[in-house]
Amino acid sequence: MNSFKQLISEEDGQGMVEYALILALVSVVAIGILGTLGGNLTSVFTKASGALK
């Protein structure tokens, strides 16, 4: 019974799960921003590449 209580009260993996959730959220936001601005960024890099030639 004591080992069961100890298993329930362990919180070692909690921090790792929180970091994984934060990383997933940041990834989703970054993908959304790049999807929205992707066309604009392509034209900016194309113009910069043409200017460097």
C-alpha cells in the first residue's frame, strides 16, 4: 500500500511533461506564423537574392 501511495505522489515526470507541452505550443504557433507569412518571406528572399547578383 505504501508503494502505491508513493507512486501516486511522485512528480518527477511532471516538469518534463510541462516542457513538452510548452514546446508543442511554441511549435504550433511558429508553424502558424510561417504559414501565414510564408509567401511574403519567399518574395523578400527572392528580391534579396536578385539584388545580390
